[in-house]
Amino acid sequence: MNSFFTSLARGLDDLGRAGGLSSLPALLRAAALLRGLHSQLTLMVGQLHLPPGGRWLDEYMDETARLWDACLAVKLGLASVERYCAAASCAAAALEDWLQDPSPLATRQVMRAISASRREAMAAEEENRALTDARIAPLALQLDGRLLLRATDARLTGFNGFRGLLYALHNASSLLLLILASGAVSRAAAAGGPCAGEAGADAAGGFAASIAMLQQRMAEEAESDGPGAPRIRMCEFRCARAAVEAAREEVERAAAAGRKCEGGGVKDKVEELKAWLDVLRTGTDSLVCQLDDFLDDIVEGRKELSNLCSH
């Protein structure tokens, strides 16, 4: 059990020391940590000599059902990002055609493709805001200071310590899911912020202190975004959108001048856009695969523990 809490604290600390929490590498690390914690918890059940069936299994099933629903919602949010990526790739292809033939017709085609990618980006943000309200907000992904204390108190009591592990998983997974949802779905997912409370973190110590530090880091990043409507915070998504706009401005400048830009002009902007789209596409695909693997783990874990109880 001590190794579980130590691994939990280390994973949270490593995530907090990484780059921005809204970057795809950080989101991938959060998903990997979420999956690893669940796998560790499932493996430990056989070592705790739990009674067949009973309340502990119900609590595990409730927690994994919550994880399942949250991961499906994040996957739906990522689908919107993937659709934007496809639209922006069409804009990049039109820009490459324009480089070969910077005619007025090619310019109009570029502008139409860029307008389509803009509409897809706005649709993605609107859909993800609605998704947050409908699928993520009802899950109440907030930390509970009382559960932080119970996670420590119950290490050697409730269900031979299983309840303490489950409380720890609940709090850690809530924060990790908030990071995933606010980065991949909408900043609105973290509206109001997690609410562990410093008193609970100080009293519980250990992994709870790691949760509090990561929570503070998340709050600082959200504050640095400044006021404004909730939006997809994923860094690579925002950089790709900025690269599309930079390329559009360069094409407009070249068209107004009646010549093809060279050197640091349109070609460089197109290459920058393609690079960001490649990072966005690859990272999003990897995150979807990570979540799919986690969903498979949940199915297997529920089946394994049900079979354990039936025997």
C-alpha cells in the first residue's frame, strides 16, 4: 500500500514539474498516470484479502463508471479537435498549391479553405462547451478535502485499506480528468476549480500535498489565460490556429503586392503550419489511443474483480 501512495505522489509531482499542463505531452502523461493508478489498484485487490462481494466492490464499480463516462466525454472533445485538424490540413494543401501558382483563383481557394478551417475551429469550441455542460459538469470532477483525510485514515481500516486506496484514486483521478478535460475539451470544464482545501492537504500529507501542488499549478495556468469565453486550451490546437492566421496574412500581403513572396514569406508560414498540424494530429491520435487502452483496462478490471468475487 505504501508503494501505491508513493507512486501516486511521484507521478503527480512529475506531472507538475513538466511543461504547461495544457500541452499534449502533459495531457498524455496525465492519461498514462490515470491508467497506471487504476491498474495498480486492481492488482492490489488480490493482496488485500477482501471479502467476496460486499460494499467494496460496489464502490469500485461506482468509481470506474465515473472514470468511464469522463474518458468518453474527453474522447468526444478530441474528435472535434481532429475535425479541425482535417480542415486545417485542407487549408495547408491549398496554400501549397498557391505557392506553385499564386494566381487570383488560387488565392480565392486559399481564403475559402482558411475560412472553412475557421468555422471548424469555432464549431469545435462551441460543441465542446456544450459537451462540458452536458457530460462533464454532471460528473462533479472536484476534489473533496474530507476524502483526502479519509484516504489517510483508512489505509489500515476500511476493507483492509482498500477504501483508502479508492479515496486516493478518486481524488487523483478527479484532478487528472480535470486537466484532460480543460485541455482537450474546454476551459469551462475547470470552471470553479477543484476544491480540496489546504487544510485537508496539510493534514493528509504525502500524496495529498502533491495533489495540492498540482491543483495550484493548474489554477495559475488558468489565471494566466486571462478573462474571456471558455475555449479549448490545448497549446498545439491554439498554435495551429495561429499558424493558419499567419499564413493567411502573408498570402493577403503577397496578393496585394501582386507577387509571390519568397524566403521568409508564405513558404515559411506554410511549413510552420504543417509542422504544428503534424504535432497536433500525432498527439491527438496518441491521446485517443491512450484513453482507449484505459477504457479496455476498466472493462478487464471490472470483469476480473467480479470473477474474483464469484469464486
